Amino acid sequence: MWHINWKSNGTWPNFAENKPTNNDKVKSVTKEWLNIFENKFGNINCRELKENHRHPEFGCKAIILEASELLEQVISKYL
């Protein structure tokens, strides 16, 4: 089973510190991830994503997995 592996050197990265909204690294990761996601899927709006990418049998599972993989790629650049 695929999983997100953020672990580096036996510890988890501390992107959030005390307040994620005050953390520039979290903001950068989020902004980059959303841009990459929107470029790949054409939108970040759930309604639009469901109309264009939802599988009739599996729902949004593929979108969620791809979003996770994209997020992992972005985070790995900041480790």
C-alpha cells in the first residue's frame, strides 16, 4: 500500500512549529502544492474535480492519491 513517507533521519519534519499560519515554509509548501495540483487537474474546486475526474465506481480515490503524491514531492524539496 502506498503511503506518505515524510520521515527523514528518523524524525518527522517540524513544518508547523507552533502556528502553521505564521510559518512561511508551510505557506510556501501549500502554495506550490496547490499550483501543481491545479496545473495537473485544471481546478482545485471539488465540484469541478468531481465532474471531470471522478470515477463512477471508485469515486475520488485516484484524485486523493495523486494529490498525496504531489504533496509528498513538494514537501521532499523542503526537507
